[in-house]
Amino acid sequence: MNQRFKTNSVLRISLFLLLASFCLSGQQLLAQETGKSKNTLTEQQLTVVADRIKSLGLAEEKAYEFLLRLTSVGGRLTGSPQAEEAVGQAVKLMKELGLDRVWTEPVTVNRWVRGEKEIGLVKSRKFGQHKINVAALGNSRATPGEGLEAGLVEVHSFPELEKLGEKVIKGQVVFFNQPMDRTLINPFAAYGQAAQFRVKGASAAAKYGAVAVMVRSATLRIDEHPHTGLMTYESGLPEIPAVSVATADAEKISRWLKEDPETRVFLKTSCQQLGPVVSHNVIGELTGAEYPEEIILAGGHLDSWDLSPGAHDDAAGCAVAVEALRLIKACGLKPARTIRAVLFMDEEFGGTGGRAYASSPRRAGEKHLLAIEQDQGGGVPLGLAVGKNPELLQKISPLARVLQQLGLHWVKNGGGGVDISPLVEQGSLAGTIVPDAQRYFDFHHSALDVPAAVHPRELQLQALALALTLYYFSQEGI
Amino acid sequence: MNQRFKTNSVLRISLFLLLASFCLSGQQLLAQETGKSKNTLTEQQLTVVADRIKSLGLAEEKAYEFLLRLTSVGGRLTGSPQAEEAVGQAVKLMKELGLDRVWTEPVTVNRWVRGEKEIGLVKSRKFGQHKINVAALGNSRATPGEGLEAGLVEVHSFPELEKLGEKVIKGQVVFFNQPMDRTLINPFAAYGQAAQFRVKGASAAAKYGAVAVMVRSATLRIDEHPHTGLMTYESGLPEIPAVSVATADAEKISRWLKEDPETRVFLKTSCQQLGPVVSHNVIGELTGAEYPEEIILAGGHLDSWDLSPGAHDDAAGCAVAVEALRLIKACGLKPARTIRAVLFMDEEFGGTGGRAYASSPRRAGEKHLLAIEQDQGGGVPLGLAVGKNPELLQKISPLARVLQQLGLHWVKNGGGGVDISPLVEQGSLAGTIVPDAQRYFDFHHSALDVPAAVHPRELQLQALALALTLYYFSQEGI
């Protein structure tokens, strides 16, 4: 595209006049509103607020700066020293920003460690021996110290596994090779389907006597990077080792098996459970001037997988939550209700942080009206998903219209996530500023989830939308 | 984000039942419709079509494959041998895909060549001498063979330039250092403001006796890559050399000038005008079964700047247009009106391709109802901008609803571009599948606009939306 002077002058002039008319009066009105409850924000006032958030928020890219600070710690696996260092960094950051209150709350988490880098080899009399890129799945038991070697059985579904049964499976490594369904527009839907093999595959295969499982990585790309993630064992069944394998290797192994069904695999992992340790959620807030006990929450999770610094998953969500609070404060906005950023520990390994927060005695006397979880990566924000009730959408239509100024073109029911689900069970509304996630699973849970994979401006746009949404609900309630 | 099985089962089952009910009957109905005019597509039929386009289109990423074929030629500067090679490649591709008709139409274009890589140096008695990254602006005259050296005057607006006047400017190099306004959500609006210095800066400065201009690159990033683009000379004023300078260098030079106003610059460029040559637009179509003379057009531009293979700008638009036609054909859809892909030559250097197409004697008897131009990069599609009339939006609301299945959440009035503007002047509606463009100016007109900067799936999603939109209008007319 060449020179375009597309700026719609009429629109711009109108906006200028609107701002000129409301900027001063808007500020005065907003000042009058501070600490008052029944008055609702007019759409014009909200427009002034959005413009202030936009000007301040886009001039710098602070969300990315915060993301860099958190990711500088490295991978932040639940229970690890790095995760605890991230707790300290997050507290330091929130204090530097001058939030009204900053504190931590304890969470007892499981500590699992990967141990030495995993070894994977495929062996075929026809093709020889090749190294494959594998990574133990989170929570997996290790292979025997000397590793294990067995034949491979490729399957694409649980019914297929069941049909093959013990006769075929016993003593073998089950190779779950079902790709993510790329024909689904929403990659999270495709992920949900594919991740079931990662989560439940080991016990499903152990039932028929498998000695280990190897699961195709949940990504739409074909590359050399294994994507890890949580797996669980069903009680009463042997706890067999489980690894993910890079998609490029999965494709190769599948080809080999077609031509040489005797192809075998060697796996060596040394992961361990080290038992429970105490970790922390990190919390900071702008205390509400009028209803401090009514909470509008924005959260991300501070822990990550260990294969990368977890930039998208979920330093992005943490950075956006903190930046939203900074922006609200920097814009001179004084929320009527408390706006709280919660950086949850242990989303990845069981969600204990979310449950600890919701069930803490400190919640006594607090009422969470809305909990927004940002955990779908640092992509450009597309819309706001909030609550379950269509009437809510009607009520917040002024917010929906003003979010368009920030590039978000829809507000729908929806939203949520692992960390806030205990709050939602207690009656809070759920919400999410929904980002574009077409690239998300390229990086997710793999060594590729690094800061360079996040675009500073896209991340910042999430923070703008979150700041406006939090402020709106802090003034309007639910 | 950890395991989420968010797939809404109820929705999925409903969709399955819908497809099961309509897939066969839908195909029959569509078959009956083929070649009929007055029947309009029902929303259910359109849903079936969208699902077919989605399944076929997302299983592979053909748009990206086509982009790789076009970019393999290298930079395709208007009038260059590479641009002509791209013409040949495009014809070959369209013929391979079995479009009903494929042909070229001549366009007389200007040929400008960059010559040797430009040299830029800043020289300060305080800071020494440093190399800076500069690139001649398209259409610029060269410096004298031995280069030129002069003092630097930094300006940020045309009024500032005017105020300084001849007394300050005469004999100097004017350094336009106005950054793009990052507080605008739409980067194209910010680009429009910044690009005026690139386009008109040389003549504005020459008026006061400047010997050359150096213009800050139009990008929001700070990096080492100059971004080129077209500049023009006002007649009657000296035609002084014009270069762009990388943003990192612009920042540095500005710092130097503050501490040492005597800082000088040396520039050496060897660009040349080689006069007019004949090039070509490339055109392929699926001929309408009932109204072959009524055209629904999708276009991108085949030429690019020479600093990169122009992946986003605009191999992306060409690839998406071609892939949309392939998908319509592959889905077995037979358009009532002609659907035509036009790969325009010379968008970047004056838009002669668009004018040649619109004014060609071959247009006699043809009526262009809608022309969609894709030239805003290969990002994920956000919405459809089309026409100027709000009533049109009402009429095409079924399309708007079904586009949501493909991830596009809005349809608004708008759309257009350099290449189709002559058609729009003749009465065609304009349209654009509008992509997210937050990253676009990171790459635009610089060495960074390479295939790796385009995400295959994001590009493919554009092709899906374009295919559905073209087919809809081919059946419904305007």
C-alpha cells in the first residue's frame, strides 16, 4: 500500500469537537463522580476516559516492559525457585507503581521437576536410528533409569485404542498422533480436542498394558519443538511415563511405521515429584473510594512451563493486568469499587492458586463482582467476553460502543478461565478481553514462547481495553 | 492456559445437525440455484457454503504457498525484470489452477532504479563519524556522483519548515523527523500523517533552498531498516535528492544535533529514471454462468518495493485473491456473475495499472459491480468494509452473520484502495477484507517485508472471507 491519507477528516473533526467539549467538563464531571455511587458514567464521559487511557497507554508500551521483567526470571514452573523469584519481582513491580495495597497470599503447590533433558530415539531396521525431540509431560513419572525401549502403536482416538486392546497394546508405547483440527477457526476449540490425549492418554493406554505414551504436540505448526503440558493419572492404573513429541518427528515416525511396523522407540526421562511446597499469589489493588469491599478483579498466572520463559502463557496476562491498573492510576481515575490485579500461582499444574485465593479467610467481607482472566496469549484484542446473561450485554452497551474506539468490535457473553473459576462458582461474573489467538499454539508450552513472540503494541492494546473495562465496572457495578 | 475443553458441545451438535440437514439438500439447492438470478441465497445455504470453504480452505494453507511463489521472484519494482518475471509466474499459477480465463493487459509504467546501495554518514566534531542506514525514496533524483555534504536542519512539520525559511534552510539537508503518531489505534491513520513528509518533503524543502531531504522512516518500531516509498516533485522547484533514514538513526541524529548543531550529513545515491516501459496487469476469472459481463473483482498489486520481496505489500493481497478463486472453484460453486482476480502492476509507483485496467477498451460491455482491494498486509481478517451506503449493510446482513463463522465480527461501510479507485469512480462499489494491521508498518516498504513476516493461517483466513464475500455478491448482485 502506498500513500493513503485515509484519515476520515469528518470523523476526526467530530472527535476533536467532542473531546474539546468534554475534555474539561468531562474531567470535572468525572471528578464529581469519584466516590459517588448511583450516578452512572455517560457514554461521553466514558469516551473521554477511553481517549485518556489510549493517549497515555499507547505513548509507551509498558505492558511489554513488565512482560520482560517477569520473563527475565526464565521458566517459572510451579514450585520452582524461578517461580518464587517471579513472586518477588511482581511484588517489587507493583510497589514501584504505587498501587494502594500490594501483598502475597500463600498457596501450597506440588513441585515436579523435569530433571535431565529427555532422550528420544526411533529405531528401524529399514531407516536406521534417529533422535526425536521429546519432553516429559508435566506430572509424568520417569522412565526407568536406563530408559525404556518398546514397539510403537500409533492411534488417533480413544475408541481406536480400545478396539486395539491389550493384545496389541501390551508392552508397547502408545503413540497418540491425532493432529489439532486446523479446520476449526478457533484454535482453542482444536486445542481442547487434541489436549485430551495429553491429559488422559497415559492412563487410557496403561489400562491395556502400555509401558509409556508419546503424544503429538498440540500445535498447528510442523516443527522440532515438543509442547509440554499437564497430564494426570487415573487412580488404580499403572502410572506409566508420558512424553510429548514434536510434530515434525510425529510426522516422520508415522511415515516410518507405515513402511516398517517394527519401528521401535527408546525413551529416557528423569522427571520427579518433589512433594508440596509453599508458593504465593501476588495481589495489588487500587482500593475503591466508596465500596472498597466490592472487587473488580483482573488476573493472569505467574507460573509457566519450564521449556521457555512463558511470554504468551502467561507473562502476557500478568503484564496486562498490572499495566491496566497503572493506566487507571496514571489517568487520575479514582475507582468507586476496588480494582485488583491478581497474579495467580500454579495455573498450569492444577489451579491451586485460584482455589487458594477464592477460599482464603482474607476473602471474608469481600464481594467479587467481576473477575477477568487474561490467559489466551498476548495477541491483539478482538472483543470482550463477559457474563452469561444477555441482559448484561444490553446494560453495558455504552462500554461496548466505547471499546470500539480501542479497536474491540464485539462484546458477547463468555469469558473465564482456570484461575477465576472458583470465584465464578461463588457468584462472580467471569470476563476475558479476548485476543486473536491464531498464532498462540505455535508457541504455547514450548521453547518458542519467548518475549520476541509477543508484539509490544498488540499486548498494550489488551491493557487499554482491560483498563477501560475495569474502570467501567468499578463505577457501574454489576 | 492449560487444559480447556471449551468446545461448546451444544453449539457443535447443533452445527452438526444443521450441516447434516443441509449438506445434501444444500448442495442440491445450490446446484439448482446455479445460473439462476432472482433467487437469493438463504442464510442456511450461505452457512453451508461457508463451512465448505472453511473445511477446504483451512485443511491446507495454499494462500501462503502462492505468496511464496510470487515472493520467490524477489523485489518486484515496477518496470523491473523481476516485476515482469512475477507477471509470468502469476499467469502460470492461474493457468495451473484451471481458472476459466487467464490473460494479461499492458500497462505503460515508469522505470526507476535504485542503483548502488546508498551511503549515509553523519559527521560531528563532538561524536565523530557514523554510518547511517538510508535508502533513496522512490522517484528521487540522485545526489551528485561524488555525493553531497551539508549541515542538517531537523523539522517536524511543514509550518515549522516555513517558519525557518530560506535563511536557515538554504544549502542544508532538511531532516524530517516526525514519528508516526503511536496513540492512534489505526496505524494507517498514523501512516497517512507521517507519509506526507516522504511524499511532499523534497519540494517543500527545495522551496527554501535545501540541497536534499532525509525523512524518518514511517514505522512505529525503532530499528536499523530504512522504509522507502514514493515521493513526488512539485513542478517549477529544484528536484533535490530524497532519502529515508532508519528510525534508530533518526533518533541518534536528533540527539547529536541537540548537542552539536554543527553535525553534518554525507549522502550518496545513484538512483535513476530509465523512462517508460511496458508492463502488465494479470487477470484471471471464473466466468459467470448467467451474467458473465457483471464483474465481482478481487485485486492486489503484483509490484512491490525493491528492498524486500514485498510479502505483506502486496504478495499477500495477490495470493489471497488467487486463493479465493481457487477455493470457490474447488468447492464446486458456480458463480452467476463473473468473479475476477486482478493482480495490478504499479500500485507503488503511481497506480498506472489500476487506471490502465479501468480505461482499457476490453472493459467495453463489462460492468464492475464490486471491486475488493486487498492491500493492507497479510494479517488476520477482522471485518468487511464495503460500499458507502448504510442500506447496503442492511441488505447484506446474512453475509455479515455468516462471516462471523469465519471469524470476522463486523461489516461496515468503507473499503477501497489505489488500484480500484478508477473503477469506483466509474460506479463500482469498493470493498476490503480488513486485516489486523498492528504489525504491518514494522515491515512495510523495508527489507523486513519477507515471507516469514506473514503467518500462513492468518493469510488463509483472509482468503476464506474473501471467497465467501465474492461468491455472495456473485449470486446476489448489488
